[in-house]
Amino acid sequence: MEVPFWNKEIETLDRARLRGIQTERLKQIISWALKTPLYNKRLNQAGIHSENDIKDIEDLTRLAFTTKDDLRKNFPRGLLAVDMKDIIRVHSSSGTTGIPTVIYFTGDDIENWTDLLARSIVATGATSEDIFQNMMTYGLFTGGLGLHYGAERVGMMVIPIGGGNTKRQIQVMKDFQTTTLHITPSYMLHIHSKLEQEGVSLSDLSLRKGFLGAEPHSENTRLKIEELLNIHAYNSYGLSELNGPGVAFECVYRKDMHVWEDGYIVEIIDPVTGELKEEGEQGEVVLTNLIRRGTPILRYRTRDLAFLHPEGCECGRTHRRLSRILGRTDDMLIINGVNVFPSQIEEKIMKIPEVATNYQIYVDKKGQLDRLTVRVEIYPKLFLGDVSNLEALRVKIKEELKSSIVINPVVELHEPGSLPVSEGKAKRVLDERPKD
Ligand code: AMP
Ligand code: ZN
């Protein structure tokens, strides 16, 4: 397979030199972070009074973790490390609860971030000949603008359509013969379910690639998307606190995501004890941004669960690969004492051929006990057949789920289009148990 590079030298740098670059950049970031009250206090407590106290990236492990709560407490300007006049952009997280988090970018910060995105895009094999339909929300959310700038830098033709309006999305895909999409996996599946209704078939389109990000999805969902749309799908990971997309991206081999380690330091920790995990062991992803001055963020607890691959990649890049996000420390459901991750449910149901493109996880109480209901949409033709076939399918799904999550869920079969749809990040889990 041909392996394209944006910056081959950096992307294939030997690990010792990469570590040298990380150390240099970390020193720089620490000197900026010391200008903010929060990090000034925390770094001093860790015995780091100036960048000269950093000899190696390992010195960073003396510092306490940064949490979302730290960012919220410092809203809106507490973590700003430069003069406001040097800031050219602000982004804010999509946080659904309470105070948002805010990140400021200088011109150089945007430049560095854009470069990582161009690198990510080129790693997938996309080129300036591609027509790029950016279906992520534009605005304070980083997904839209981030990839927009990266794609322009690569020289793609960008269609800045943003999220939503399915009918128009499909029309635009056809009119401009879009080759590459940037989209959430749930919206991708929804778009597919509407093609027929819009009188459009895959042969009317020129789709080749999809960059899928912003929400957890299983390998089986990726396979389903690749099969239904006849495209290659590339996992794209990032979060606004660390710039947004472009933290980690899949290369042409599509075997998990290279973390751009000249831009980020990645650690995997035990979410309970905070201890560092070995390569290959699953834990919470902790990230330090090495390329942003406006709002320095060190050792940020992402709450995302994943592991680092110990071995390299066939493409020759030396930047380590992060597994897909296997869940979040905070999306774990505890059902009658058993821990259940929505990702376990998704992985199972997306493998079942009769299951269509949407599902929902519903939790409530029946008497004293928790009750887990999995609602799945199935293909319409199945509703036309024998009722006993439907019942057999329902039992099959239930058994499949039980084998993975241990508890016995209620399974409901729904017609396509009957469950709520999202055009951005999907909200798959509805927990209606009383809160106390
Ligand atoms: P935001 O800060 O609004 O961009 O949200 C970032 C969060 O979205 C991350 O911490 C992840 O939980 C989730 N996310 C982003 N990209 C992915 C991905 N490729 N796979 C799974 N989850 C993702
Ligand atoms: Zn690779």
C-alpha cells in the first residue's frame, strides 16, 4: 500500500528524538503555564518553578492532573496565558451541563493545530483532488472549523455545510460529487437510511472516505458504515480542551489512531488510583498539549477509556497508536450493581445484520430494580414477514446482549425512523432512574 505523508521527517522520527522534541516543547509550555494562577500554584507544589526544572517529559508526572472541573472553575479567563490582544480565536466545549470550558488560541496555536489536521487528512490518503463535505457543526464546537482549516491547507475543495438538514446534505453530495465526508458515525448511518427516500443511490455519488469522530463507536459500527456506503472510514479523535480534532487519527491501514506525539504527551492511567498503566493496558487517556500557548493544558483527564498499542504500525510512523475509545469513565451505567458500558451494547447489536442504523438505551426502575431496555430499529421488510420471525430476532438480540453485558435486558424492535435522531453528537442513553 502506498503510504502518503504530510511531514515524513516528523512522522517517522525515531522515538528518542521524538522524546527530545517533546521535552523541549514541554519546557516551553511550562514557561507559559506558569503565567496562569492555577498552574503556577500546582507547578510550584510539584517543585517545578521554571522550565529549567524539566529535564525530561517524565518530570511532568510530578504534577497533579487537570480536570474539567479545574477548567470550569477558571471560566472564563483564568487559564489565559497571554495578553488578550494576542488571541485570535476562542472555542468552547459542547458541555451539556453547567459552566462551559473555554480555550483561547493565538495565531501560532491555530497554525500548529491546522498543521496537525493537514497531517491527519493526508495520512488517510486524501489529497487536494478530493471534495470534502464537512458535516460537523461549525461554531464554538471545534469539529467544524478544525477540519475545515486542515482540509483547506491540504488543498481539498471544502464544502462548509455544517451539521443537519439531511435532505440538503444528500443533494450537495450529489451536486458536487463529494468524495470525503467528516461526520459523526450516528449521523452517517442516518444519512444512509435516507438515501433511498431521496431517490439517490450510491452510484449517483462518488463517496470514497469518511472521517468519523466526536462520539464513541465500535469497530462493528465502522464496518457497517464501510459496507453500507462502500467507503473507507477513518477514526478521528480529539477534544476541545486539547484543541479539538487532530489529536489522533487513523492512517491508510485503519488499525487505530496515531497520536501526534510531537503535539501531545499521552499517558494512560488507572481511573481510580491515578497510577500509570503500561502500553497495551486499558485506562483513562490523559493528555498534555505541547503546541498551544493561549490556554496551556497539562495532564488533562479526558475520561475517555482506551489503550496504547505497544507495537508500531505498518505505515512506518513512529507516533504510537491509540485504540478506539472504548467508553468513558462517566458513561458507565450501573444496572443492579453490574457495570455496563454503552459501547458493549453497540458492539453487539451492530453486528446483527437485521439491525438497521439507530438504537437507544433506556434505563428506568421497575419496583426496586433497575431495568435496562435496548430499543433497536430493524429493517422494514422484517416487519412484513411472520411475527414469529420477529420474536425469534428479538430473542436472538437479547441473548447476544446478555452474553456481553451479563444482565438480561428488555429488547424492543422498532421500525426505522421511529427512534429520535441526532444530527450532531448522538444521545443514545436515556437514564430515567430517580436520582437519589
Ligand atoms: P468535545 O470537547 O465536545 O469535542 O468532546 C470531546 C469528546 O468527544 C471526547 O472526550 C470523546 O469522549 C468524544 N470523542 C471525540 N472523538 C471521538 C472518537 N473518535 N471516538 C470516540 N469518542 C470521541
Ligand atoms: Zn499507521
